[in-house]
Amino acid sequence: MSQQHERHDRPDPDGPHQHDILDPTTEEVIATVRASSAHDVDAAVARAGRAAVKWAAFAPGERARVLRRFAVVVDEHVEELARLEVREAGHPIGNARWEAGNVRDLLDYAAGGVERLTGRQIPVAGGLDITFHEPLGVVAVIAPWNFPMPIAAWGLAPALAAGNAVVLKPAETTPLSALRLAELGLVAGLPEGLFQVLPGAGPVAGRALVEHPGVAKVVFTGSTAVGRDIMARCAAGVKRVTLELGGKSANIVFADADIEAAAAAAPGAFLDNTGQDCCARTRILVQRDVYHRFMDLLEPAVRAFRVGDPGDPDTQMGPLISAAHRERVRSYVPQDAPAAIRGEAPTGKGFWYPATVLTPESAEDRTAVEEIFGPVAVVLPFDDEADAIRLANATAYGLSGSLWTRDVGRALRVSRAVRAGNLSVNSHSSVRYSTPFGGFGQSGLGRELGPDALAAFTEIKNVFISSESCGTGSTGTASTSTEES
């Protein structure tokens, strides 16, 4: 946030508060949004609770039809939503169009799961035992600023499909696309109060949502430090929580790989979204035999990555989200930093930072172990397979990663040995709405997306129906088998 728009006042949890939304490309104020108070949270959760009861009573087919209509309405507004993302988050328009389309696809995919959220019939003695997936009620989704639309939809779509209401708190810097999505949900036919958006400060609106007794589950994406705090607050209320937190993912390049392909793909793996991606492959591990060749190929690939106006379809990398975040990224790259590659970035207005590749002497350097969350990567050599696995696992995080090799056996061995939740081989594409996503270690708790996403927003209820005649006077406690109790 530029100095003239920076706010130092502490938000009043009960009073009104306005927040300016800046365009990261121009530093101009593009909107002023009312920040929600604790009273607003109380009212929203009450509305959501009433809506959840009605929504859960919808026939599964009807609930699916409403969600499909929501997907259609989003599809009709993809360009509008993408332009909002360009202005509030600085994303290149090509990326933003994909993000808006991903919301559509998530809604459509989740709608397909509504009528497939089936229980089980379990063989037992003396009757029939069946299970049901019951909705939780009200789900709070706290979304980040780096991917405002798709990550919000990761929680929103399956939670709605499973019969819940959703209260979404977007990041303070990026609420506009979320507010518009809520409007489009009403156009599509979602009941009033079922999907609400509450912009506001994390310590006010976010904390009130997390601690609210009417909220059954919290889905949070953000920093590990805040995730720990949310987990502790949820524990006080024995509240379910899904956490998608930080990452420091490895991109492992073995000597037998297609080195040209690996080097060509490496920039996009840490420069996409200007490095503001918890899955960014910011630790590039290269087998020593091909280290210099890889570096020779990497430099032109990094310099060719197009940085500029996010509204230009040819742009691949835009600005960082704020001035404060740029300073944080800059703190990792002092003037005497071991920079092997320094790219170019626009000057003047905007929170720009150039693509940077560092070659620290030690794998324990802070740039090699801490999440920078910017367009900065480190390259480290390794000797053999065991050394590569050791380096890849030398982090508290475990979210994503890639490995490049022509040896299928090695690909399987290393994939099993690297402690990360989402890996790809000869590719950097490891996240899809149709496959599970989540991390190991300090990268989070639980899984999102994939075929089991809806079940994560339900309680399993078990029902036993006795097959004994009601006229026998059985109390249901007499045991005809040692397995009953």
C-alpha cells in the first residue's frame, strides 16, 4: 500500500471502517469498501444458519441445478470478473481469465457431486446399518489475496454442494471479485443468506468468524503463522478446520532429464503470479553434472519472461500486491546478494520487482528455507538421488514440487520419498480441481478439491435399523451377536 493510503489505525471491532482498494499496477485507489464489524459477522452467521436449513432440505437434484446455473452465470461474466482481478490483484489478464473460468469449472464439478454424495450400507447382525453425509451448517471461508477467486471457490463450491451455507471473508486488498461473485450467486438463484461476503480486517471480521459458535468449520488459506492461530482458536470450540498454508517447493532436475525442457519450464514455475504462489518451485535443485549447462539455459528463459501491463494479453508477470510486500521481498535480496540472474521490471508507479535467481553457498541460507512469496528462486546443486531427496525435504513445508527425469523408476522412488502433498513429474502442473490438494508439515492440514471434497463438509451419521419384530418386546439392547453393543 502506498504511503499516502497506508492506514495505521486499529480497526474498531464494533464500529464502521472504510478500506481503500489499490490497483497494484498504478497505485491508484479503485474502490473504497466498508469493512465488516463483529456485529456484522453475528448478523451474517445468523442469516447463514437460517439459509443453511432451507438449502439442506432442497432435493439433491435441485441443489445441483442451482449450482450449475451459478456456473453458467459465472461463465457469462468471466471477462468482467477477470478485469476485476487485474485491477485489484495485478494479475495478467490471461491468468485472470483462467481464474474466473476455474470458478465456473469448480461450481460445475461440485454440482456433479451432489447426487453422488452417498452413504454406505455396512453388514451387521440383527438388522441394517447405514450411514448418511449430513451438512455441517455454516462454513467460514477465509480467502487470500494471491488467488482471490479460485481459492475462495475451493471452499465455496463443495461446501454449498454438500448442503452448507458459506460466509466468505476475502483478503483486505482483494474483495471486489468476491463481492461480485456473491451478487452473481443471487442472480443464479442461490437463496438469500446462503453465500455472503464480508470484507474486513483479519483481526476483526476474520477472528469473529473463527470464534463464532454458529460457524461449524473454518477453511483458511494464508500464512503458516496465522494458520496456527486459527487452528488454536478452532480447537477452543472443537471446530473443524482446513488449512492451506505456506510452501517452499523444490524443482528437482536430474542429469538424465531433458535439460532444455526443464530449463525452459523453470521460470514459469516460480514467476507465475509474480511468485505469489504457495506452490511456487522456488528451490531449484540441479544435479551437479548438469548444473552449469542448466544455468546457461535458465538465464535466457528467465529474461524472456514478459513483465509489464497486466491488461496486455502478452504479459506473463505483473506487479506484487503492495508496497509493503515488495519491501518484504526486497529484504531477501540485498545489494551483495549472490544473484546469478536479475531480470528487468518497469519503473515508476506500481509495485514491481524483477525476476531474480540466487545461488547461495549454503542450503541453509534463509533464501533457501524461508518462503519469500515473490519472483525469487534459489538454485542449489546436488550429487545423487539421496542428496536430492535430503535437500528437497530440508524444509518445514511440504506443499508441492516437481522432478525431471527420464527414469520412471527414479520418478516413482523420489515421488514417494519427497514429503510433499502435490508432485508432478516432467511438469509443473500438480493442482487440478478434480484431484486432491493439500500439504505436509507446516504447509497445512486436510485436503481440498478432488472427488472427496464434498465429504469434507459433512458429518457422518450412522443409523442402525433392527430387523427384529417390534412385537417381541425387544429393547434393542439384548445381544444376538458378540459384535453388538
